[in-house]
Amino acid sequence: MDREQVRYYIDRWELVKAVERRELQRMSMKRRFEQTAAMFAAGVSFPKDDVFAQQRAEEIERVRRTWEKLKRGKT
């Protein structure tokens, strides 16, 4: 790639990032939660060991606490 092609590539990805940022800003909390839940559900199919299971349980609890705060209007 020459310098001009690299510049075009970088500029193009900056545009993509801007569009994604706007989409995320407009997305409802409900939709964000649905996407997060889908990612967690997909993770169920991965093998688990005791350490991973404990870390996952802690992360799920942290996410639940965060959502509870958001529902109560505290950020």
C-alpha cells in the first residue's frame, strides 16, 4: 500500500467508527441489554473450568448490580 491508500484506509475506518458511535448513542438501554444477554448466552457453549466459572459468576453479579443501579437512575 502506498501512502495515499493508507490514508484512505484510515479515513474510511474513522467514518465507520463515527457511524457505530452514533448507532450506539441512539440505541435504547433495552436493546443494549438484549445484545449483552445474547453475548452471555453464546458464551455458555464454551468449556468451563472452575476458575472461569467463578470469574463468570462474579462478572454476571457485577453486571446485575450495574443494571439495578441504572434502573434506579444511579450511574
